[in-house]
Amino acid sequence: MKINRIYLIVLLVLAAIAIYLLAQNHYSTLKENEADFSVADTASVTKLFIADKGLNSITLQRTSKGWLLDGKFKTNEQGVESLLGTLNRIKVKSPVSTISFDNVISRMAAIGVKVEVYQQVYYIDWFNKIKLFPHEKLTRVFYVGDATSNNLGTYMLMEGASQPYITYITGFRGYLSAQFSPEPDNWKSHEVFRQSLSNIKSIRLNMIEKPEEGFSLQVTDASGHYDLRRLTDNSHVNNYDTLKVLNLLTSFSDVRYETRMNNLMPKVRIDSIVQSPGLYELTLVDINNDTTYVKMFRKGFVAEELVEAAYNQLVPMDHDRFYGLINGGDDFVLLQYYVFDKLLNPISYYEK
């Protein structure tokens, strides 16, 4: 009986020790997870969701053709790679001090940006060698606040945690909140045309103010034979400068706009510009029959908000920039003549 009592006491002591160790381990793990903002394996990131307290939100999704914005728009790949690099390099400097705690929490509740990180993980992962049954999993949710007073740190708070932290990147002087933008325009690709010579099927340029200078160009084969026609009467141009035509076709490899204007100009002003006759209509069809259509418009030199529609003709024109509407959709953009001039030469430029 005495021996049984000793065994019972020993078991109770061991159980108490086990409970204590488990509690300590859980507490340690919780604290570690509260500050685990960085993502070691960014190649496994499949999706990122970023949203502010207002109506702005974006979803970046990895696909076989690259990253997509909100499931349909091409992204600025450099911007996405920069964000992934930030996620990989985030370090924690310290917890927020007791003195600053209430203010930081209050600010986080008001202006914090929510970040969700999804990664491809495996139901079976043995020693990081044998990985079976992949699936997408939400691995992190945290909030990004504003900068510290010296602008060298950024406040972050893990969802479900009570302690915010000051984060930074080694060797980077500045704050990180700008990397986590919920504004779609900051993630959209500025690409207008990105076609190699071998992928172009046809080009059509309508010069609205000089219709006699418009033309269509059909690539008939890969050996450098083209069908050049006037738009006015569809007549063939047989005697043309092949080198100039070749230069045109190779100029579509990387053509970008400067800025998307939809959120920078009043909608009524954009509608007024879009309803005007315009300057050019440029259409490119690739070998997969995918079409890119850009209609271009003059830009006044005076700030648009100062322009009254009735006096448009009196406003001096901007000779450096003009507007474009891509594929007749929502992308009303600012273009540079320096970039587009080589695509807008009239048919007389190619004739011998």
C-alpha cells in the first residue's frame, strides 16, 4: 500500500512537470508565432490578399503564366517580386513599448492594412524530402501599421495576437508599409504591347485626322513577306521599304504606358475625352487571334481640372504626352509620344 502511494506521488509529480513543460512550450510557440511575419520560402507563396479599412483590396495570384491581379489583370511583376522579397526579409526589432502600446493599437485599428499569405503546403512532408498531397493553405494573417517616429521601422500585428512589433529590413532605411499597397493601380502591369516579331499576325493604324495616311499590314509568312494596304480604298502598296516595316514590327516587344488615369481625373472629364474623335486607332492581332486595340487622344497642356469643355480648342496641346483607352475598357492611360511615335508613322513613311 505504501509502495502504491509512492508510485502515485511520483506519477503526480511527473504529470505536473509534463503539464508545466507543455504550457511553457505552448507559450513559447505562441510568442514565436506572434512575431513570425517573414516567409522563408517565397517560392511556395500562391496567393496574397491585401486590404485596407476602406474599400480598397487586391488579390495577387500565382499562375502558370505569371502573377495575376484580381484574377484577370497582368501584374507589375517587379512589384510582386519586391513584395515577396520584403516578406522574406522582414525582421522583428522589438515589441512595442508599454508607453506606445495604446497609441499603436489605436492607429492599427484605424489605418492598419490586412495581409493574408497563402502557400502551397503538403499533407505529408517527411524531413523536407518526401512531399505528398499538396494543397493551398492560409499560413499568415497580419496587419501593417504606419512608421515609427524615426521612419526606420514599421508596426505590425499578427492576427489574434495582443502584442504589436516593430519590424525592419536589414540594410534598408525606411518603412515597409508602402510595399503592402491595397490600391489595384499600384499592381497593374503598365504593358500595352508585348509581342515579338514572330507572334504578330497583323497591324492596323487609323490616322483619324489624316485618314489617307492610315494602313493595314498583314504578315503573310515568316520569310519577311507582308501585305501593306491603304485603309481608304484597301489598295495594295507594292513598293515599300522592307527595313522600315521590319523596324515597325520589332517595336512592339515592350511598349508601356506611363500612368493609369482613372483615379486621377474626374470621370466626367474622361468620358468627354473618350467621346471625342481622337487622334489614332492602333490595333494589333497576334497569331492566336488575340487583339489589342488602343484609341489615342490629345492631351491639353493645362491641368485637366482647369479645362472647360467649351474651350478645349483654345488649350495648348501637350507635345510630350497624350491619352489612350486600351481595348475600349476601363484602362484610360497616359502615354508618351517618345514611346509611341515609332508605332504611329503614316503609310507615306513606308512607301518608296
